[in-house]
Amino acid sequence: MNIEVVEKTDYRHLIKIWEASVRATHDFLKEEDLLALKPLIFEQYFDAVHLTCARCATDEILGFCGVLDGNIEMLFVSPAARGKGVGAALTRHALATQSVTKVDVNEQNTQALGFYQRMGFTVIGRSPLDGQGKPYPLLHMQLTNY
């Protein structure tokens, strides 16, 4: 598996991974919220972060990570690749090369919370609303040793 910078030509594949991953892990999201987020992710959010992806030997993208100002803004792994170290590899890469110290996680996404705790993050705060002002509480996490 290689970690590399994402090209704009990869966005169409990334949005498919995003949607499949969200459907597999964010069962608390309403369908209309997911559908409203999708164009924002594709048209705005991808360009707002530094994107890296994990590619397998056949060049297929298995997952991706977006970082801005030391914060993991997005980390999504293809459902078929979950549990195989892709998210951990992307996170370790972000920690090592992008000075990452923070991440926000949906409180209802207990799998992500556990993942980030295993990666060395601890909860330092909570917001009752997500970035779109929706009632999906966010847990603010920071590296334990930071």
C-alpha cells in the first residue's frame, strides 16, 4: 500500500468511497443530510484540505485523508478495505508529515471514536452541533502526548 497525494482526477472515486463509507458507519445521519453533504464534499471540501490516499498494488484507492491546519477533517476508507490497516496508515502518515494533532468525530460514530482513541487521541471537548449546524454532536479530540 502506498500513501500519495490525491489528484483532482481522483475526486470522482473519492466521493464514491466517501458515500459508501458514510453509509456503512454513519447510520445516525438522515438521508437528506447525506445527500446535502455530498455535493459540498465534492465541490468544496475536497479542495479545502490537503488530500492523501492509500492505493493498493493494483492502483485502486482504498481510502483517503484530508488535513487542514493540523486537524484531520476527513478520513474515509472503502467498506471492503475496513479493518485492514488503511485508516491507521493514513492517520500515521498525517501525524508524521502534516503535523496533525486534532480531529473532530461525530459522537454517534463510536467506531471512529474507538479508532482515534487507539491512535492516541483523547476527547478534550464537545459541541452539540456539527459543522453544518445539524444536531449531530462532535467530540473534539487531541493527541494525548501533545
